[in-house]
Amino acid sequence: MTYKKVEIGLPNIEQIKECANKYGYKYNAYDCYAYFKAKDWKTKDGRDYWSLEFACSVYNSVHVSQMQKKIKKENFKELSFEHSPYKEQLLDKRWRLFREFAIVARGGVCENCGSKKKLVIHHPQYKDGYNAWDYSVRDVVCLCNNCHKKIHNIK
């Protein structure tokens, strides 16, 4: 396997952490390592992974998929937010889980400036009858707090 175009053999945890950080992946490097070790560092069709960058990208997809399943399986107390203020929705566990999932799925960086700090989810357009967490990841944008404030003209 290669990493940074250099042959490394099987990667270690530190290399996985470094690679995941470089690409903004939010998964636990130990989980990634265990996942691939259990599969003997082989693809679904039995071939060796040729690069750590590719393997980390594959695991990011697995991680995002697992998070999405967790959101769907989570047992929520049914609450009606139809007429509640938007800020109340942002305190709901469903919003927090969607926000966390959306940040990872959108790459874990501000889509405007590339920052990885103080990330928020922005809804460019609202839909009548939708709660904050009812949107698709394609309907939202990941921004840093500064860029989000600029969009809303907040100083």
C-alpha cells in the first residue's frame, strides 16, 4: 500500500489519523484500522487497497452510512414542532444528529473558505412544513461561523 505516493506496507494508526485529518474525515482512526484489519486490508472483490488515501475515503463512506443508519434507528420522542420557533428545533436531538451527519457528509470543512473550525449547517432555502432536520444533506451547506454570519449580514 502507498501513502503520499510512498510504499508503506500496512498502515499504522498514526498514518490513518494523519490521512483522515488531511481530508477532514471525522471518524475514529482506531475504528478505521479495526474495520480494515478485520477485512485483511482487502477490497470487497479481494484485492489489496493500493493507497491509504483511497482506503480512508472508503472508510469515510462507511462511517457516513453508519451515521445515517443511526439517525434513522434512533428512538425519538414524537414531538410536534409545526408551530414552534426555529430556535427550539435547534435544541432537538434530531437536529443535533442531522447537523453532525451533514457536516461529515459535506466534507467537514467550510464550503466557502475551507476552514475546519466552528462549523455550522446553513439552509440556503427553507421549505414550508419542514423541520430543521427534515432536509437532505444536498439541501444544506457546511459553513464556518464567520462565513455564515456574512451570509446573514451579522457583525
